[in-house]
Amino acid sequence: MQYLASMWRRLQYRFDNLVSRSTSALIGWLLLICLAAVVPTSVLLVQTGRRPPATLTEQAVAVWVSVGQTLKIGGAVGPPLYVLASVLLALVALLFVSTLVSLITTGINRRIMRLRLGHSTVLEVGHTVVLGWSDQIFPVVSELVSANSNRPRAAIALLAPKDKVEMEDEISARITTTGTTTIVCRNGCTTDPAVLARVSPHTAKAVLVLAPGTDDGDAHVVKTLLALNAPALGAAAEQSAARPAIRKRDESREDADTDPKRHAAAGAGISEVGAGIGTAVVVAAVRDTRNRLTATLAAGPHGRVLAVDDIVARLLVQTARQPGLSLVYQELLDFAGDEFYAVPADALAGRTFGDALLAFLTSSVVGLLRADDEVVLNPDAETTITADDRIIVVTRDDDTAVLEDATPYVDADAFATAAPRAPRPERLLLLGWNRRAPLVVGQLASYASAGTTLDIVALEDGETMSVAHEVAAEQGPIEVRLHCADITDPVVLDALDVPSYDSVIVIADPGTVAAEHLDSGPVRPDVDDGTLVTLLHLRAIEERTGQEIALTTEMSDDRNRLLAPAREGADFIVSGRLISLLMCQISESPYLAVLFDELFTSEGSELYLRPATDYVRPGGEVTFATVVASARRRKECAVGYRLRAQSAQSPMYGVRLNPDKREPVRLTAEDWVIVVAED
């Protein structure tokens, strides 16, 4: 047995050596092997035929004919010169056919490989381009698919330095339904203008630039924005997309007619080929606020750049001050529910903004979009509406904003007047420390009243204390105290008496990850791991004490949100998903960049959840039109309410945005009205 195995290995070795030789040697051995198989078989066929030849000469001729037919060299019979010429012609024909088949096969294989590698050009008009690959890609694609649900032939083109097949497999695994949207993946570097032309950004209605999630992510975003506006991209656009743009023009117009708000974007790319990316809206996000100006300059006049750290910090603080606010933003930012739209104001021209608040039964008015694209949130009720204005509403879709007077449904007898509330000092607790923490401290200080204290618990050195004090001192009178401890330690949390704080914020703290794991290679532990452990201990404290903690939590991965051991309806700010939703909303309606910028700052108007008793008498049944009219007296725009009794019931946890103004509701002293107002 061992002998046979050894002989088999020797034969394999000799065969490997044979194959590794030159082409001529391979051809010679192949010919010998072929003849060794064909000639004996031909002799056997001749000898076993029905009428085998009688003489040796006839047998030799029959064998030659069989061999010639088998090897496709004719097998002609005659004088030697004639046979030699026929064999030569047959070999030439065989060589020609083999070469032709090889060329065709190679061309097809090259084309298939090019398609599989994702190097071909996308021939679309009015599509959405997404550049880069990160965890944000999945919520971005999901939201864009939802936004395109009423568009018959929508397309999303993805370009990233990642294998095309891998991208398609990952997307199909996470996003099971794409509806009417076609998702096209292309492989390539997003900072190369020639490669960018593969996804035809010059004919797109919007371009979204995703940061790769690395330390140099902001620099990569800036380089991608510069590449989008490079002259080389315009030249590549002229060569690769002029004819497809013309061929797609009628289709683009048809799509734009079915969705009016996309009309301008769909046709812009055709007339602007060769001028960079034309008039497509470019939406990008940078991590560091200091890089926002640089990225904005690189993005050009149609660019909108979001500062991730700044937005997340602001929303953390706003939600900490207004429990339930994260649920309101989640409803407003995704395309599944009610969202912001700008609708024509022709029918209301000459009337006041106060009149407009009760001019729609199924839409909630919050502001005006001027002809010069200026956004005015919650203007004075006496502001006159012009024919060039557009009214910003919260509604289900742009075709649900139908004019119908809600004034008859107002019950003025149910109005209530809010008693003045004096500012009071608060006790605030910040668990964890990361790069966004100084921004969080600054935002807390800007909102806090005199005498407010902020306790910070983190695994940091004395430098944290100095940074926190500097930020707080710049913003307002707030006392900052640092506790160097592990927020995942239950003993530490028990000693803090967490339920006694007015507001608790938990942020992802890389310092809670064990040092031996930080250097474990390219696969690093999830920064949300420590947050999940902390939430587990806080939930145990709530159950043990019977007291509810006013908790706001930051997470980086939306999948970890499902694992969070927190009570139903708790506030979560998932940074990756939040920025993805914002980018998608702005890509569909560019004016929303200005609107969200005002909502997220302490200046101007913001979203608030205020006691229902400030607007209507508690306990009685009133229409939402009555709530809107009462809010108008306070120079506020009511957009919904939250019921305390339903605050633990999914999926909305008591939040009702944009209810029908005829709809009756019974608001108690524990319920809230959601308004757009100045502080």
C-alpha cells in the first residue's frame, strides 16, 4: 500500500514537472499522448467493424482515415504530397479556429471580470451617488430606498474601495427589500476623479460622501469632495456620459413628473456635463467640527457638510433636557413617518403666518421657506406670506398638505395660561468620556441655570478636569466635579446615588475597554460594550430603588441599541444612524440643512416637550386644533404631543406627531405638547 502511495506521489511530481516546461514541450507531449490513445483505438475500430478491410494496406488506410477524422485533420487518401497538403491545411484551419475561440473566450472573460470588479460606468440620470463604505451605508441605503418608494425607476450608485461582489452580498444580507430602487455597486478609489466618473455624479441629483471611520476620515472626505469638483471629472463626464444622458432624458423627465420635488435635480446633470458635478446636491459629514469649514470649501456652492461631533453633542444635551426628544427626531428624520416638506403658499399669499397654522387639517405648519432659500422657523404670527414663499410643514408626504380650515374645531374655552417658572439649579451626571465630551460639557453649560453642578465619572487623568473646567467657564456658571472611576463598576454607580440626579448622560467611553484588548490587532472591541454594561447596572438600580432615572444614552452602532438593557421608550442617540438620516433628508431637500442647523443650536427655535397644562385645561377632551391655537398665543408651533400613559408602549412610546386637527385627545398634567419655539 505504501509502495502504491509512493508511486502515485512520484507520478504527480513528474506530471507537475511536465506541465511546468515550455509550450513546445507541452505541445509535443500532448501530441504523443493523443496519438497513443487515438491510433490504437482506431485500429480496434477498424478490426471490429462490420466489414473489416481484407489487406494490410486497406487496414492502414482505414486507420489513417479514422485518425484524421478524430483529430480533425481530414484523413484524406491519395499521393503522399496530397495527404501532406491536406494535413497542413487542416492544421492551419484548426489553428485559426482555436485562436478565434480563444480570443472570443478571453474577451468575454475580461468583460465578465470587469463587471464583477465593478469597473464599468453607471449610465443613469437623476440617481443618488454614495461614495465610501462604512457602517453608515446600511441605514443610508435603507432610507434612500424608502424615499424612492413613489418613484418607479430609482437608482443608487455606490462607489467604494471594496470588492463589488462583497458589497452586493453585504447589502442584500442587511437590506432585504429594495422596492423600485436599483442598487448598483462599483469598485474604486473615491478620491480619483477618473474613477468617480464610473458612478456618473455629473448626472446625479445628489451625492453623499461617507467617512471611512478611520482616524484620517475627515481628510479622506475633503479629498473626495475636491475630486468631485476636479476638472478631470468634468472631462471624464463628457466622454462617458454625453450619449447616455441624451438617451435617458425622456425617462428622467417622466420620473421627475411623478415626484415634483426631484424635477430640478433630475434634469440638472444633463445641461451641466463637463462642469464638475453640475448642480447635484453634495452632502458630506466630518467628525471634527474644526474641519467643517475646510470640507465646506471643498464641497463647493451646492455642498452641505455636517459636523458629526457637534450635532451628536447638541442632541445629547437637548434630549437630556427634554426626555423623549430623541423619539421625536427619530420620527421626523426617517422617511417612514411624518417629515418636513416645503409646499406652495399661493393660496395663502397675503395672509399671516398665524392664519397658516390652522389652514391645514392633516399637516403641522412650522415655518417659511423664502424665495432666496432663507429658512424662517416659527416666525411671528403677524408675518405676511408672499406668493414666492413656501410653507414648511410636518406631514406624511408632500401631497398630504391639503388646505382645509381647522378654525371651526378650536375650543377657546379650553385654553390654559402657563404660570411663569423661575430657573432652578440642576444636578447633572455625565458617565464616560470621549472626544465629544468637551462639546457635551459646553452645551450643558450654555443651557444651565446658576448653581447647576455637573459630575463627570470617567477613567481619565487630571487633563480631563482642566478641559471640562475651561469649557464650562466659557459657557456659563456651572460647577464641574470629576470622579476618576470605572463607570462599569456597580460599586461606583451605587455610591453616586444616580436616581437623585435631574439628568444622566451615558456616552461611549473607550477607556472602559481593558488595555490588553486595545492592542489585540485590527479587530478592536466595540466601544459600545462598556455602555451596555453600564446600562445593565443602571437598570438594576432602577429596579432595586423603584425610581426612574432620567437617562440619555449615546451609542455608535444601531444594532447594539437592540441589546441595550434599558426601559422601553428610553432616549438613545445612535450617532451613526442619526447622521445617516440627516444626510438622506438633506439630499432629498437641501434647505433642510439650514432648518436642522437652527433646530440643533441653542439660538433661535428648537423642538421642545412642554407640559400640556401650559396649553389646555387638564383632563378634558380637546381637539389638536385647540392645542395649535393655544400654542399660537404663546408664539409657538405645536406639532404633536406625548402621552405619559403610553410612554412604555412601542413603537411610538406615546409620541404622536402631526395628528389630525379634528382628532380629540385627553391631555393630563403628566402629558407633554411638542412645539417648535424659542427658549
